[in-house]
Amino acid sequence: MNHADLEKTYESLARKIDEVGHDNSELFLAKLVLLLAHANGNAIDVQQFINEAAESFDLPGG
Amino acid sequence: MVRPAGRSETDSLYFTYPHFDPPSAAQKNAQQSAAVAIVGAGPIGMTTALALAREGVRSVLFDNKATFNDGSRAICIARPSFYILEQLGAVAPFLEKALGWTMGRTFYRGQKILEFHMPDSAEEKFRPMYNLQQQYIEQFLWQSVNASELIETRWQSEVTHVEDVSGGTRLCIRDPTGEYHFDADWTLACDGAHSQVRKMRGHRLKGENFEGRYVIADIQMDHDYPTIRRALFDPACRPGGTVLIHRQPDNIWRIDYQLKDDESTEAAIDENAVRASVASVLEELGYNGAWELEWWSVYTANTLALDDYRDGRVFFVGDSAHIVPIFGVRGLNNGLADAANIGWKLGWVLNGKAGETLLDSYTPERRAATLDVFANASKSARFMTPNTHGWTLMRDAALSLALSHSFAGELANPRQMTAFTYSGSPAVLSDDLAFSAGPCAGAMLPDVKMSDRYLSECLGEGFTVLCFGAELAQGITEACRKEDLLTVVTLPDTVAGTFAAGDNSAYLVRPDMHIAGRWQSVTAEQIVQAWRDVTFHTDLV
């Protein structure tokens, strides 16, 4: 994925999150993650990304 | 357990509960002690007694009721349990009455998202699962128990105390005519989830309680749908909740529906509320005909177990030792496996065919099986009744995605019960790493259809050695002394593939059909020694 593709993904995500609405955005993102994880095919990567995405949240015990 | 207004506890639409009298004075005088006392004549107590009788061991069953169980409501019997029933000579009425099934369907908002198939083929002797009401299970076991000369049953007899005495246990029994003592070398507590023996002995179950509550109800209706387990997620009749539907014999249907957090249990089990909820489920199923309510109850999922299933000369068997969630139908099946396990082991020890150390393998084998059940059932329970925001969100994401993607539907697969592999047990030898395939040491023996019969029908009453070459088989027979109780079976080449076996390979199979050990290449002397090892013959010298 080059920079232009990434920018396109960023924009379509923002639009889709607004489109599904505040009440559905969380479910929408969870579905998207399952789809991407299934398509990605590498369980170790997925596990690492799950942890990386949570790094900024200052979790107890993290 | 509640029945509709105007009907007593055992007033069923379709089943006549028997009435059992307490024992007579003559009966009690005739037998004041036994090798084994079994507390609780439910399905686990009766199966344990039959397993001991198979080994020629006499037992006395005590039960505080005057009829069969009316509280516990198991309906699913898994394939491994059918092998247990067959070994005990009790399977015929089960096969005749029970409804075999092989598949389940899961729906989300009315749309099918998963159809799962349990392993089955024309090569299999039994179906992967059967549905049968618990009172029939008890009735069919009772037919065998009642016919056995080695089993005495004392109904209306409550065990009020279990005391350790030198070399055994002393029970205090209370029946309608008074109290008396009964001495037993061993006591087996098969008295269920609310075990009094467990309380008397000061033991507690430990583990987790899940929050989801279900109403479970049986109804009678003329509903035309095959025996397929149906699970409904977020259906119109229970928005946000789950519903399970199972078919049983006699036009009886089991309906389980989840209660919402804000629904009080008390209001939910009111007869009118149950009728209204059931009616809405039936509407969702497209059933418009007449139906009758048989009984209902409320249920919460738990994963609870004892740390040790043994306390001196007292063993805990079935729900007295562990409580598992309904999802995956492992309560009864896990208990039947306990019963078969302690039955042959205690039988062999009492007959002097195995050393007493064999009994130390009961807890590790059966408790490990329960922990495995917990792991699987907890997954199912979290999917059926997620109790946090995260579990709920991911469950909903999987269901929503499953409408268009079958991989996500697999997350809703309930992972039904399979036999547990006893690896690492003291009564199982280390697996031979020279094998590249075939069932490993500790696994339940896979059955194979041969030309005229099934492999399971060739097994001996005790341990069996499966050989794949005539020379080794002959050698083992010659190496056995009179006291070495081994049945030697030579299998045809057509079966060798299933076992990844060559001419000098062998599998040693225990009386409970679990593999005690296997060897890619072995001598007759090694086999005989292995048998002596797993039966702890050094204890006997």
C-alpha cells in the first residue's frame, strides 16, 4: 500500500464511520477488523497490531 | 422446576414416574455392609453401579427420593456415552427411543448464518449425539440396575453422615422406619450438584459463575422439523437475547431462552410470562398449532469443580465433583465418563487385578477432562451470554459479519462434546513418538467398521492388545502368565492404516476403551510388562 492508497483508506474510513453513525461505528469497526484479520492470514501480526493499537491508552498492567 | 398450575411435581404429560418403596427390615438385615456404597441413584450413580457390576463387584445404591429425578434435565447423550452404555449392556432401549442427530443451525435476526455438522459417516456405529429426556435415561438404566444381582437399591434412604473408619467408611442412613449404620469399604458420592456428601465432608466447588440467565421449558407440540439443534441470536421474539431449540422423543421440544438483565427471575418464571415467551418463540419458528406446557425452570451457567475428586475412601463422581454450563451438552456426558472411569478402576482394585495406586489416576484424568470442558463451555457461554461490553461487541460483530461471510459464522460453532484424551495420566504410558499418525496414548479408541463387525465389538472385558501381525500376537499370548488378563486381537491389514501400524506395532486398550499405550515396534515381553505397569502390579506383590 503506497501513501496515496493509505490516504484513500483513511478518507473512506472517515466517511463510512460518519455514514453508519455514532451508534453503529464501534460495531462497524469491529466487523472491519475481523474481515481484515481473516484476509491478512497472519495471526502473529494481528495479535501484535491489537497490542500496538492499544499502546496509547495507558492500560492498567500495561 | 415448575409445572403448570394444578399439576404435581411428577404429573407429566407423557411419562409415568414409578414409585419406589423404602427397603424392608429383612432386606436391610440381609446386607449390612458392602464393598461399595453409592450415594445417589441418578444416571451417574446407576451407571457407576453397572460399571462395578461389570467387574463383578457388589454395590448398594442409596437414594433419598421415591422416584426418578425431577430436577436435573439433561437431554443430550454424546457418542462416547453410547459406547459406555453399550459396554454395560444397557444401550438397546436408548437406541430404540433416543433421537440421533448430526447437525445444528444458527440464525441471526432470522437469517441462517451457520450450519454445523458433527463428525459422522456410515462407518460410525453411533451418531455423534442423541436426544432423550433424563427420566427415560434413568428408566433405561434402572431396567439394567434392577435386573443385576450385584446391585441393591434402597430408595427413600437418605445418607446423613459419612465417617472414616479403619479400612473403610461408615454411613448413617435415615429412611421412613428409622436410622441405621452401613459399612462400605468405599463410598462413591453420585448425589449431584447439591451433593450432601460433599457438604458433609466439608468440600466446596470452586470456579466461575456466568451472569446470563435462561428459562428452560419443555413443551409438547406436533411440530414438523427434524432433530437439528437450532440457536437463534437476536431473534424478533427476544431482541438482544438468544434462544435454543431441541427436539426430544414423544413430540417434546426443549426451548431455552435468555432473560434480559432487567427482567427479574421471579417475574420471568410466572406461568403466564413463560406461556407468552414460549408463544412468541413458536411464532418466530412459524408454528401455529396447539401446544402444551410440560414444565419450566431457570438456569445460570457455572464452571465449578472440586480440587480433588477423592477424599480418602470417598470418591466424587458426576455433578457432585463439577458443574459445567449447558452449552455443549457436557454435564451428563462428563458424569457418565467419570462413572465408567471409577467403575473399572475400583473394580480392578477390589478384584486384586490392579494395584491400589490405579485409583490415584481418577482425579487427574477426570478433573483434566472437566477443565477441558470448562475451556470449551466458557467460550460457548461467552458467545451465548457475553457479560462485558467487549465480549458483546465482538460477538455482535461476528454475527453481523456472518450474514455474508461464513468464516465468521464458525465463531458461533458450539463445539459439542468429544471424548477427552488422558495424556500425562499415571494410568497411561508415554506416547511412542515413532508414530506419525493414528490415535495417541490416552485417546479414546476410534471405532472402525470391519467386514462383519465393529472393532469395538472385538475388545475383551479387560485390557486388549491390538496387534497387526500374527507373530507378535502369538508371542504375547505365550508371554502371558495365568494372571495376566490380556485379550489379544489381530487386526486385518485394512485397519492398520487407521492406526499407522506395521507388523510389529501394538496398541494396548484399557477396559474403558482409552489407549493405555502404543508402540510402533514392540516385543511380546514389553507388552506384558506395560500391562503390569499401567495396572500397578508392583502394589500387588
